[in-house]
Amino acid sequence: MLNKLRTFICFVLLIVVVPSSYAERIRDLVTIQGVRENALVGYGIVVGLDGTGDQTSQTPFTIQSITNMLSQLGITVPSGSNMQLKNVAAVMVTAKLPSYARVGQQIDVVVSSLGNAKSLRGGTLIMTPLKGADNQVYAIAQGNLFVGGMGASSRSSSVTVNQMAGATIPSGATIERELVTRLDENSTIHLHLNYFDFTVATKIADAINKVQKNIAIALDGMTVKLTMPQDSQARVKLLSTIQNLQISASPISAKVVINTRTGVVVMNQKVQLDNCAVAHGNLSVVVNNKLKVSQPNTPLAGGNTAVVPDDEVTIEQDGGALQNLASGADLNRVIHSLNLLGANPTELMSILEALKTAGCLHAALETI
């Protein structure tokens, strides 16, 4: 277990330790106000499945959808008909509408089963309108589904690989309505940082002002205001230049991120540890339930045979000796000190929380 923990933390070290002298492009640090993707969603029907569709007795909305679709095609289904459909599935279709997308362009869509279909493999999505938050149709999706998973079954045994109730259609939707996004409506444009940092905002403004004087102002740690030229072509050229400017990397705050669901612990290179003593061990409580049969001492004593419970409770604790953790001014020494404890990732989470409470760990703890 100790060797596994050392390998795990050293792997994390290789990921998070980077040179402090590298530069970052502004395009990787900010987004332009109003230039973003917009979510689209729609309800559709997948047909052509090989007997793996919805069980219509449990998903009445699938029957209703098929009836409505057939009526629009001029086919009337007699009321009360008991349609046993196995090759049809109700699905939700989602997509993202890019900024400045034009009518006729195609975008990818994701198709997800809404009912209890076993698999969407081999299915075809029927024409599905995709709506935005304003309930307006912006794209139409249709096409053959691509399913990344696979499975096989025989009698009571089955094997599946990945997810078969979800699929994608590359370039499966055609844009029918444009979302108006104009950069020339206002004389100013705001750059929004991906994370709040006064230092980064100031560096971005300074880098832009070196290219063109007094057009950038850092309003706060999240927004940089740009004064733009009136000509549209000049605006595009200026934004292209700004996006490719580089700034030096800014100092980061010491942080330890703990994923309580997977047991992953990640530290950045600014984490420091003061000298402290830690004791940890495994505490287990075992309750053993036993039943004994109690009989009379003699056959003629007049007593009855009875079952008497005999519970045995034991408490075991392994380890627990105090161990000294040397102070560490860099991540290598912190990892070396924590490895000496021989704790697994789950135990390491509790140890880190205790070290933070005791004031020995100089980092912010974030749980995700």
C-alpha cells in the first residue's frame, strides 16, 4: 500500500509541478463578452432499432409520440390500438450553438435515451427541432446514430462495454436560425477572466496597452475593459492581436483538492508543511453473533430446551504510534513526509484535514 501511495502522489507531482517561468496567452485566460456557446435541446424519436427499443407498456409517451408523428404524415392510428413497438425509443437531443454560426452550417448532437431502451445501436434519429432558452428553433437534427458502446447477452448472462443508451451524430444538426452577436454595437468590449485574479487582470491590461496605448483598464479581478475602434475590420484585427499576446505566469495560491468520491488528492507546488507529529491507525469494531442451545441438566428436571444468543464484541486498533513529519518548504519534501505515514488515499484525506486544523498545513483545502 505504501508503494502504491508513493506512485500515486509522484504521478500527481509530475502533473502539477510546472516551471514558474512559462508564459500564457491571453486567449487561454479570458473570454470575450457575448462570444459564447448556447445550449440547444429537443425531444425526438429514434427508429430502426433491433428489438432494443422502449418497452411501450412502461413508456406511454413513446406511443403518443409515434401516434402524433404518423398523424402528421397522413396516417391515422385507430384509437385503442395496442401497438407493441420494440424498434422505437424516445430520446433527448442536445447540442451547442457556436457564436457567429450561420444558417446552413452543421453542428454535432448528442442523443440520450429517455425511456428504458436497452441500446440505441443501429438507430436513426427522426427530424427533431432543437430549441434555445427563448423557445425558438435554431437547428434541425436528423441522422444515423453512432454508439460507442457494445454488448452481448445469452439467457441470464450479459456483457456490456461502455454506455449503449447514449449516442452522437457528428454534424447531425443543421442551423436554421442565426443568433445575433455583434461586436460593433458598443464602443467598449469586456474581457472576462476564467478565474478571479487581480494580478492577472492587471498584467493583461498592461500587455494590451503596450500594443495600443490607454485602451485597456482592469475594472476588477474578473473584467478588463477595452475601448475599441469604430471600424469593424480594425476591431477584428485588434482582437486577433490581443488574443495572441503573452503574459508571464502569475503566482498561484497554495491549494489541496480532495475528491471524496474517487479518493484522488491533488496538491500544487505552493503547498508547505510545518514540523508536526501525527498518529494514525485502523480502528475496527467486530460484532460476532452466536446462538447457543441451552438444555436441562437432567431429563426429568422439567426444563425446556432454549436458544440463547451469545454476542461477542471486539475492538481492534492497528498502528497509532506518533510519527514526526518534518517541515517541507516545497512539494517534494511535503510528499516525502506524507509518504512516511504509509496512509492510503482515504486516510490521507483525514490526515490533511487534521493538519490544516492544527495549522501545520499551509494551503487551502477544497473538496469536490
